[in-house]
Amino acid sequence: MNKIRIVNQSNYVNLVKSITSYIEWINSHKKLLDQNIKIIIHDSPVYSYGQLSDCQIDFDNRNIYYSLYNIEEYLVTKKRNNIIVNDLEYALSEIIFDLNYHIAHFYILSFEHITYKDLISHLDYYEDNIMRISNYLTFKYLFNHNKCSISYKDGLTIKFDSGINNHLKHAFLQFRDFIKKELNFPLKVNIHITSSELEDAQGYFQHPTSLFTYPKIVVSTYRYAQLKKEMSLFDSDLNTLRILAHEIGHYQDYISNNISLDENTLEKIANKYEDKLTQKFIDHVYYLNYIGD
């Protein structure tokens, strides 16, 4: 089985222990990487083009060299948005993100079937996906597995833009009550129902990119008026609620122990939630309590 191996040359015992626990989580998911990677952790300063750096990558030998030199500047307790993160957890978040940024490079090499020279030459093209993977792995792990998660709120909130159709708003509230009974929300998710048109999407799930923010779901009702012209009011409601069901699927996958770095696979998972939740809502709630205009 391909895996990531830690070689410790550092005196920061507690930090290395926490990093090792994270790597063990990564290694528990088979087929994530198609070759072995070695991470060498040390305390010596690293210079890259004359600048102090914390990380170097050796593509030929699949080694990542990570320095904990000057890590003390990150070993501080932070408080923001009523969320408190202690010094070890905050430093760990910075370290894991840096490591994931470089682990993502190796994933891109395998997934795109390119050489590291191609990757370096076209880094701007791959940068968004590298950052997506880095954030996804870092905060998925920290929110779900680290002790800092005890300070987070659970549940969900939902807010509506002014001008949202009252009938549709009522349907959303019914769906909210339904999913709260059906699913667990151990990490609070903020849901925003907007009447504005979104770019290239009818809705989206935004996972955190910081320890001090919560996941977010945005659903657009922009097409609702057009749907009512094309189909019944009942079907118009459900086609709009389906967007929220799909994004709830992304949230449920995010709080799970599952790791998937392929966006197509993540969409398939969300589609299954969408179909299952929508049908169960129809059968047990909406069909029985439907009130048309």
C-alpha cells in the first residue's frame, strides 16, 4: 500500500506527534496516492532563493522537507468570531496546510498524468485545484478530528434575501425542519437563500478556509419564476429544494471520515444525497402537507 512516511529529526515532540496522527489519517484512505512520499521534519532553517522558507520539495525522490524553525511565532492562542484555538492547534493548522499544499502537488502529478516539470511550468493553471485540496484536507481533518472542534457550534441556520417568494420560503422552512430530523449537523452550517443569479451554478457548498469560520451553503432561487411557467407549482418547489439537498450532501460528506479529492466523485456523492433526501421529503412531508397558492 502506498503511504506517506514521517522521518522525525525535530525536537518539537508534541507537534510531530500531532502531525503523525494527521498523516496516519491520510494513510488510512487507500488509493489516495499512487506512490510513496517521505516527509522529513527538522528544526534547521531552510532558504529558498535566498528567502527563509519552511518547506522544500524533492520531486525526483518524492521527499518533502519541512522545517519547524521559528515555529514559536505560530505557537500562540488565537480568538476570532468567538472561537478559541489554543497554541498547539493553531500551529498545527499552519503546518498541516503547508504539508497538504505540497502533498497536493504529488496528487496532481498522478491525477493529471503529467511530469513535475509540466506542473512547475503551468503552476498557475493548477494552483486553484492545489489550494482547494489543501484547504479541504486541512480543515476537514481539524474540524472533525482535532480537539479544537469542541469549541464550535452545531446545527444549522437559514436566512433569506428580501423578496423571496413566501410560498417558496415556507417550503424551504419545511425542508429545514425535515433535514434537522434526518441528519446530524455537528458543525454549524450557515445556509443563505438568495434571489440573485449565481455564476455557473444554482448553489454551492463552501467549506471553511480558516479555523475561525463555519461551512456555508448558498442556494439561488433566480430560476424559480421561470420554473413556474414550465411546470406545476409543486414541481417548481421541489426542483428548487433539490439544490439545497445537493449542497447538504456536500456538507455531509465534508463532516464524514471520507476523503475524496476528485470533484467528479464528490458530485456523485452529493447527487445521491439529493435524490434520497428529496424523495423522502416528498413521501413523508411535502406530499402530505402541500399547500398551493
